[in-house]
Amino acid sequence: MANKSLASWLLLLLLLLFISLSLFSIFSEAADKHQHKKKQSSSSSSSSSIDSSVIFSVHGNVYPDGLFYVTLDIGNPPKPYYLDVDTGSDLTWVQCDAPCRNCFPGPNQLYKPKKKKLVNCEDPLCTSIHTIRKHTCGSPHEQCDYLIAYADQGSSLGVLVKDAFNLHFANGSLLQPHLAFGCGYDQQVPSINSPAPTDGVLGLGYGKSTIISQLQDLGLTRNVIGHCFSGRGGGYLFFGDSLVPYSSVTWTPMIRNPSLKYYSPGSANLFFGNQPMGLKGLQVVFDSGSSYTYFVTQAYEAFIYAVKKDLPAKQLKEAPADKTLPMCWKGTRPFKSILDVKKFFKPLVLVFANRKKPLLEIPPEGYLIITSKGNVCLGILNGSEVGLGNLNVIGDISMQDLMVIYNNNKQQIGWVHADCNRLPKSGTALIADGGRDGFGNSFTQPYVASMGILTDEL
Ligand SMILES: *[C@@H]1O[C@H](CO)[C@@H](O)[C@H](O)[C@H]1NC(C)=O
Ligand SMILES: *[C@@H]1O[C@H](CO)[C@@H](O)[C@H](O)[C@H]1NC(C)=O
């Protein structure tokens, strides 16, 4: 949950560091050299003539569910798992009966690993998930442990395994490549969603351990990811670049800074309507694992000030009793949709600081929600409050009705307005499906705000 205090987050981090020290305390020079060599030889095939894509149907919404997820079929025979789509982390993991030490009640059965599916500690994929501290293996045939912690205080502890993923390619082929992923047997969940809406996380960052990077190494798709989340809920996700409408997309170079492990289009200046907000050089990242958008305190406060200044006091009054999100207003009668309030709010515009000055325009639908009580609330939150440091995180709410593309081969991020309820032509008949629609209104906590961004990876 995003509204917990920084103090408890720090506590968790300390705990995680402690666990990691106890997991990886043996150092071995030889093992390291060996891994280095292996890694070099595996990073070969990139942009050959592969033009196949895989498309997944996306389920979920920003409010009330607070996440978007896809169904992946893993194992033989294949079993379905619902995975949270997260461009803010690399590792894909599912809850696992290894046996399970701490699993939340999820929508599907736990994945059951077989011993021969374990990924070896010396495998380059194992090295690639251990980026923070130097990775070492005690003995050559050790298993590959992992521990991953998210900014919302969730975490997963487990072991890397390799198993078949059932993938329907847009060209009509059904393939079952063996891909490495995490078998998570000890999860801490931040929020009190019960039952949990997913069985794990689909990590789509730019690291080597993502399943898309593995698919590229197998020569099956390019390392290009696109998502299109509809404002009405649902949407689609694709791997590969055959569905990208290249000419209409606004492209910007991806900033790859070693301390920044997220997809970043660089720094931006902020405008509200046509007015500059006096905020420049804000470091921006895109994170599909965050339900809402987060600004650093200064930008957050300037944004609230700008929004309030424009509101007609007669028609919109603050509604502190509505705890859905921190800042809500009520009208003279309950609102049914954003269309009822859109006229009171201006678009927010991010102008990125590279030569072409690309714009990302976020309309009121991209930062407002209508609550079950019929009030309107701001879906941009105070990132400093949840320990995001100097990052401004563009979450799901602000990426709705946009196709957002992360081209890891060309190191570019792009976006284009799209109808996300309509699948791109070539994939319509072949979409992988099996999820369900919505989860009802079963959430009672202050607000559901999953955050996929990674704080630590050990
Ligand atoms: C479809 O694409 C996959 C992945 O690139 C490839 O292995 C397969 O041969 C292709 N099938 C056809 C019928 O072209
Ligand atoms: C945002 O969070 C920071 C850090 O917790 C706090 O100092 C500041 O008052 C908050 N701003 C608002 C408007 O809530």
C-alpha cells in the first residue's frame, strides 16, 4: 500500500538486506569469472529478421481494482496464472508450492515446481537478477535464490525455475519455449486485498531476466513491449514490434542511467493547460505496475494548487469524508462519469527535455477517478510520502487509452492515443485469453494502489 509510512518501509528494507546477506554470503572469484564468460556468449541474437508478436488480453482497471493483469499459461500440462503487468521490474514470478512458506490466497492454484526445473546458480540468468550485490555461488550446482521487494512493501522470496510457457503468436503458431521465472514461496503482501487478484507479477523491465529478453535470445520476438490499457477497463499487451504503428507514435530516447533501473523518457517540464507550472527537469519514469501517478512533493503541491485555483467553488466542494484518495470533491449531485466533471479540469502536459521536445498530454481522465460515492478524486499522489525519492512515476491512470511502447532494441519509448478495447487487426482471432472481468467492488481499504516499481533486488 502506498499510504504506509516511510519508517516501516525502511524497516522492511533493513530486514531484506539482512536476509540477503544470509543468503549470499559466500564469495568465490572463480565462479564470478565463469559467469562473466557465459554472459558474453549468450548476448548475441538481437535484431535479426524476427517480426512475430504475441498478444495478451488485459483485464483489470485503475479504479476500483487498482491493477491490470494478463493470464499466462505455464507448465506441461499448462495451467493459468494471473500476472500483474509491471514495467517497473524485471523478474516474472508466480506463487509456488515449493512448498509454500507464505502465500496469499490467489485466484489460481500454486505453481508446483519439479526438481529438474531448477535454474542453476551459475546460469547467466541467475547472475542477471542479482544486480545490487556481487553474485556468487557456493557450489556449482546450487539453486538460484532470489528476493525482490517493491516500493509498496510487497516482496517475493523464491527460487528460479525454467518451464514451458504456452505462447500463441500472432502468425498462428503455438510455441512452448522454456523460460526462467521465479517460483515464489514466501510473499509479503502490502495491501489487504483478499483474495489477492493475481498469482504473481509479469516483470517487463529492460533487464536480461525478463521473459521477453529470453524470447529474443531464443530468436522468437524482438525485445519490444507495448501495452494499451482502456479507460473502460481491460485492454491488451504485446511482445514484439509487428503491431507498432510506427509513423503515428511519439518517440523519445530511453534514458539508461545505471542508477535508474526503470523506463525513463528523461526529464520533463510541467504545464497545466497552457501555463507552465514553473517546474522543470522532473525525472519521469513509466511504471505499469503503479495504479496511480506520483509526483515529487514540490510538483504535487504545485499541481494541487493549480487544480484548485480553477475549480468553481459553487459546483465542486472538497469532500474530506471520501477516503478513496487523499484529495476528493463532491458536486451538487453525485457524478456518474468523468464526462460530468471534465470541463472543470485542464489537461496536464509533460514536455520532455530532448531535441524534439516530445509532449505527453494527460487529459483529466488521466488523473481523475469517480468514486463509488459519486465524488471526483485526484489520481496523482505525493511520491515523497511513499519514499520514491526524486522520481515522478507515470502510473496506469495516466497511461489509459494510450498505446505505450518500450523498444529495448532501439532504446526508445513511444506513445500514441489508441482505442485499447479494439485489438490491433492481426491479432484479433488469436488473442490469448482466460482471465475474468473485474473483481466486483470488494475493496474496503482506503485505496487500492499497487506499485510495481522496484526498490531493491537482491
Ligand atoms: C511464427 O513466429 C514464430 C516465432 O518467431 C516462429 O517460430 C514460427 O515459425 C512462425 N510461424 C509461421 C507459420 O510463420
Ligand atoms: C508530501 O509528502 C512530504 C513527505 O512526506 C510531506 O512533507 C508533504 O507535506 C506532503 N505534501 C502534501 C501536500 O501532502
